[in-house]
Amino acid sequence: MKRVAHTAEMPESVASLIGSVFGLRHAPLRGRPIGEFLTDMEDVSALIVAPGDPVDAACIAELPKSIKLIASYSTGLDHVDVEAAQRRGIPVSNTPDVLTDATADIAMLLILSAVRGAGDAERMLRMGDWKGWTPHQIFGSDLAGRVLGIAGPGRIGAATALRAAAFGMRLVYWGRRQSEAMNGLGAKPLLDLDAFLEAVDVISLHLPSTPWTRRFINERTISAMRKGAVVVNTARGDLVDDEALIAALHDGRIGGAGLDVFEGEPALHPGYLTAPHVTLLPHIGSATHETRLAMGRSVFSSLQQHLCG
Ligand code: DGY
């Protein structure tokens, strides 16, 4: 039986699926000396990793020759140095497609929460500060008629736009090229970044983390947006310059934010904890039973393809 190591605990259903064909070994990587991690890699044919694992060039250089695949339990691969793996001839797989709807649901939840002030409202209740209904407590805005800007019109961006259209939002998008899926929803392509930023009431980020997209939301892009615009991020934390966003939330240039991902997570900038009009979630975009099982099936099929061929 071939042995597969996994850095993160997997759902029971996924562990039993993969364990029906491969020997499984739990080998945490985060917060552990690399030497200790490597002792777990003996006789291992594949390594299953997860977002947040530091699968960098140094780690990849030390992996034993027996490793024939690095399978990430994720769509995003920013935690893996794919080029370093390629240099060692180790393929890297991910789990595309299967988490589109779950992540778009969370993007919609954050759009609603940020625009309607649900985070502030819930905090008011939890703190025991609710004095009863008044005509002016926690004003939000109607979603209908507001402009949603999708930055990165891939599958998740288009699925978010589909949901927002059902709430009556008007759609625009920015990306490197036109998207048939977005055009099919009646979304207007605004491929000039400043034109896009000026047009949006809510911006939802669906870009991969690359050297070109890092700090996409920054002092400059915030100042190009309408006063009171809302920022939603379900993609990667480093798309946002935290200091710039927190300052803009405090002075009202940004009217609200819904964040599911954070640079350096699980740590997050402490300024978010006291910033106004913010809803914070702990990276739960793909966290449904169905989706995590589908992601596990995708990992399983990569393992079969590379180890049982
Ligand atoms: C991914 O798959 O990249 C997600 O961020 C995990 O939810």
C-alpha cells in the first residue's frame, strides 16, 4: 500500500475515501521544525497540503525522492512554490471547480452583511447595547440598484455576480480580458482599472494572489473609489493593504468591509477588530460538507492518477 502524508486533519469522509486505497500519515507542517516534519516523510509517495502551509522552495528541496505528487486540498496554490516543485520534477495538483458555489455564497453573505451592517448589528446585541427599535439605528443600503464590481471575473466571480443579480444589483467587472460568463449576465466590462474603481458601490475580489495583484486594494485604489464604497474579499488576504483599508474604514472613505481571508492568517491585523462596519470570517469560503467532500474526491483522483497509473 502506498503511503500518503497529509499536513491538515481531513474530514472523516475524505480520510476514509483516501485511506481505502492509500496508507495515511498525519504530518503537520505549520509551526513545526522542518527537520521534524521531514522525518514523517520517509516512504511517503505523495503529500497532501493545505492553504497556509509553507510549502516553499526550502521545504520542497528537502522532500525525499519517493514523493511523486504534492496535492493541495485547495484551489489556490499560493502557499506552494510550484516552480520549485517543477524544478524537482514533482507535479502539483489542486481542486479547481468544486468550490465555486460555496465560495460565491460566502461572498454574497459578506456583501449583504457589509452593506446592511449585519456585523455591527450583531455586535450591538452581543454587547447588550440594543435599546429597542429606533428609526435610525444601523442604517444599511438597499442592494437593488447598487453597482457590484467583480475584480477577477473567473468562475467564483461569475457565480457571485449571478447571485448579486438576483438581488437587483447592477454588474461591472474588471480583469485582463472580457468574460463570456459575465457578459452573459449583462455585466459591463470595465477593463480600465480607474474606470472600474470609479463605477463600483461594492467591490468583490476574486483575483489570485500574484506579485501583480498583491495589495490590489491600497491607498491609491481606495482613493479612486466612491466615498462609502464597500470592499469584500473571499480570495486571498494579501490582495488588501490592511493598514490602508483600516484607515479608510475609520475615516469613512470605505463604508464597510466583508473579509473571509487575511494576510498572514490565522493572525489578522488587530485594527480589524475595532474598525467600524466590518464583518470578519475565518476563511470559510469552501466550508460546507458537500464542498469539502468534493475537494477530497478531487485530491483522491489526483493521487490515483499519479500513484496508481
Ligand atoms: C482554496 O481552495 O484556495 C480556498 O481558499 C480554500 O477554501
